[in-house]
Amino acid sequence: MEETKESVEMAEMEMNFADALDEYLNSDFGDLDEGTIVSGEVVKVDKDYVLVDVNFKSEGQIPVSEFTEVDGTVNVKIGQKVDVFVARKNEAEGTIYLSRDKAKRMQLFDKLEELQEKDGVAVGRIVRRIKGGYTVDLGGVEAFLPGSHVDLRPVPDMDALVNQEFEFKILKINRRRSNVIVSRRVLLEEMRSEQRDKLLGTLEDGQVVKGKVKNVTEYGVFIDLGGLDGLLHITDMSWKRIKHPKEMVQLGDDLELKILSFDRDAQKVSLGLKQLVPDPWENIAEKYPQGARFTGVITNLADYGAFVELENGVEGLVHISEMSWTRKLRHPSQMVKVGEEVEVVVLGVDPDKKRISLGMKQISPNPWDVVAEKYPEGTVLEGAIKNITEFGVFIGIEEGIDGLIHVSDISWTKKIRHPSEVYKVGDSVQAKVLTVDKENEKFTLGVKQLTEDPWTQVPSKYPVGQMITGTVTNITDFGLFVEVEEGIEGLVHVSEISRKKVKSPSEMFKEGDSIEAKVIHVSADERRLGLSIKQTKEEPASGARKPKTFGSTTSGSGTGSTLGDLLREKLEEAAGEILADEPEADEVTEAPAAEAAPVEEAAAEESEEEK
């Protein structure tokens, strides 16, 4: 019986051991399912691996790289509790494969899914640009940020956002593909909507607000007021003239501005920057009276003049015509440059149009006033030739003022086709002042006026009817030009060459021939001397021509003349006329002496045109 009792006790002990062993084994392997996360204890840190005890037959190996920071530091030590992912286990061999990275990744996905469900916000850092957007590190999980979800407006510099940390909304999660899509724009829109609603209730016209420069355009600047954008137009940025808003502000600048107008329904705000300071144009006429002198700085050059800043916000214009008394400027840059300090005189002020007219040349006296007083008409002066043109020469008189000697005022008698025949640049010339026109800025001189006009003596030296001897200097179709003395020429009109008809004077004369002629017209005022060659010959005797008689005979018979006698008498008469007058077949009737002067005048006019 005792054996039976012992046997029963032994059987019970075996059953209890089997149950205990089964319970032990179940406790060891029941919670270590593949694909789950379990907690383990680090038991060894080796060069290549970290051993973690997860209550399995053997410890699991995890590459040490999963515990290494970016700088190479291993951030794990023996006895530390870590969560690991059971990648695979082999119960027969008693081996298990663990991963800390996968555990962290699964835990992060759990957290992200929880944030997505609760409409929460995840913090991440943009690590790099990729096609279509950015890659964002969410603390171990890389997410995709589409370019359209980066900001409310297009980002001008996409690279500027790399390595910056922002808050994001989670749009989509796919665990199987480890794919996460985030958005910053959605979060900004939500925040902006809340700020806008709050801001709209507080904005009023004339209110001073603060904002950040959000965008810069040619016509103005968009300011983020915190939920609502306002426009700062370029004309409301400064009292002075600016070409582009970038001259005053840059992207991201914080500004204090004044609300000029606010449309609550349209949610439009017009802002002003210059309105925060007093208008410098108030009482401008009192500050800058006409005729007063001031010093300013050249701020801008245009084709028509230069802008001069008299004070901050106040600019005046010096027109190109008001820069110099004497220089003919093509562009203001010939006199001044941007940034140069100049002295100016106020010529006029228009407060309504906010314009000030300035002058630079008025700083010094008008040199034309000085010249008019210094060189009255009739003054004889001497100067160097600065320039020669086809119509005359320019003589330097004063700084910036030249006098003109017209080609017609070089000589009384010489025919000068171009001044370069007589002068060259640099020659010193003595001349007489003819006119000084201050209004039109003209100064005329004459060289020939230094001597008496020789034509004033011509009427007394060569009266009408006087015989002269001269040299042919020019032959034209209408007559001969004959030099009677140096510089004095007379004209023998073609009708005054011969009693015969002359087809061309060149058939009878050549240049250089010496001829004798009679003065038939003279005028000092018209500078004309009319000559005649044909009138130098004596007129034929009045009785030279045989009288015409008809019906008479030399025989003295009274029986009358026969037809033959009459014909012979007619032929003899005709022959006598030919001998007396030397007529030719194409002879023209001689003009009466009374018509000589009109003909000479006509000839003289033609000669002047020919000259």
C-alpha cells in the first residue's frame, strides 16, 4: 500500500513538472510572434553586434549600426531596456533575429496614424529637394512633401527651405509601402483662416499695423498682416521718387504701416509707408522760395535733365537747358553724374503737382551779358580760329562763346568758295564786331569791315562813258567778266560785244585776253559795272548810205528810165548799203542807246546769279 502511495505521489510530481515545463515553454514563446515588437534587455555590446535578451532560448543579435548616431557614437549600454522588432525566429535551433530600426519605424507609424486620426501636427525637417517636391524627415520616417503643398504662394527659392524644420499635416500613410505624404500648405491655410477671422474684426482705416514682406513686384509690395495680405503700392512707399520697391524693402522684412483703406467685404487692404512721416511738400514754397540757392545731390539722370534731391522726399528737376549758358548738351551726363553734390537755384515751385524747377547755370552770371558789355558793335578784337565750316570760321571770344565770321564777310572783292582757302584752325585773326544777339546767342564778326569797301570809289574812278582796259577773267553764255583792277570786275553783256549777232562769247575771246571797253553803267550799292565793247567803235557817217532814187538817169534825157536801168540802180543801192553797214544775213537791228542801261542791268543780274 505504501508503494501505491509512493507511486501516486511520483505520478503527481511528474504531472506537475510537465505542467510547469509546458507553462514555462508557453511563457517563453507564446508572446514572441514574428512581426511584433517586444521589450528586451541589452546584455552585451560588441564591435559589430548588440545582444538583446528577449526571454528566448538565446539572445538576439542586432547590428551595432542600428544604435550608432550620425557622429559615430554608439548610444546603447549593457542593461538598457530597448524595444525591438521580431523579424524571424527558429524554435528548433533556438535562434531569433531582431531589429531596433524596424521597431522604431513601426512605433513611429503608429504615432503618425494616431496624429492623422486626431488631425494633429507632425514636426519634420526638409532634408533635400527631389522631383516634384521635397523629402521630409519625420524623426526616422521619410515623407514626401509635394511642391504645391510647401506654402500658400509659389516659393521663389526652393533650395532655401532645405534643412529647415516645419510643422506638417499628414495627408496619407501606407504602411506596406512605407509611404507618407505630408502638407505644409494645409496647416498654413487653417492657421491663416483663424488669423484672418480674428484680424478682420480689428482692422480700421488709419490704423497702424505690423506686417512681413511676402512678395515684391514692380508696382508694389504684398504684406502679410497675419492672416490677410495687404498691398503697399510703390507710390505710397516714399515721398521721393523710386524706380523699384526693392530699393527700400526685401523679402521677409518686418514693417510698420498705415492702413489707407480697408474693404471688409472684399477683404482688401491698401497700406502706406510714407504716410507714417510728415509730408515734406507741405509749405514747400516757403521752404524753397524762387531765386534761393540750395545744395542737393543728383539722384537720377534722364535725357531731358537731372533730378536733384534737396531733402529726404523732395526732388527737383534741372532741365538740360538750365545746366549751362554756353554748352549745347546732348545729355546731362556731359555735366553731372549720379551721387554728385551740386548747387542749384530755385526757378519755380508747383505745390499741387509737387514739382520744383531748378537751374544750375544761374549760379554764375550769363556770359552773354558780359560779352555784350565788353564787346560792343564796332569793337576790333583778335582771336584764334577754333573751327572752320563751309559757311565761315568760328573765333574763340570767351569761355564757351565763339564768334562767327561768315564767308561773305572775309573779303570785299575776292570770291572765296571755302574759308579753308584763306585760313586754317589755330590761326590768329583780327576782326570787327558786327552784332551781339544775347537772346539768340549769336556773335558775328567781319574781317572785310576792317577796310573801306573799294566799290565806294568805283563810280568816281569809272564814270559812265569812260574808256577802260581790262582782262577777261570769266566767259559765260551771257557775256564776259572783265577785271578793271584787283577785285573790281565789270560785265560785258553778250549784246554789248559786237554789232553783229554773237552766238557764244567763247568763240571770240578767251580768259586772259586784254580788251578795251566803255563804261555804260555803274552802281556802288549794287556793286555793278556795266561795260560795252561795241560802243568803243565810231558810229558810221550819216551820209554814208546812198539815197534811194527812182526814175532818174545820168544822161539828163527826159525820156525816163527803162526797166533794166531800174534793176541796175536797185542792185547798186543794195551793194552800197552792204559796204556802208557791213551787214550779214543774220544781222539784228541795233538797240537804241536809251535802252542800253536796262540791258546792262539785266546782264549784271545774270552775272550775279552766275557768280
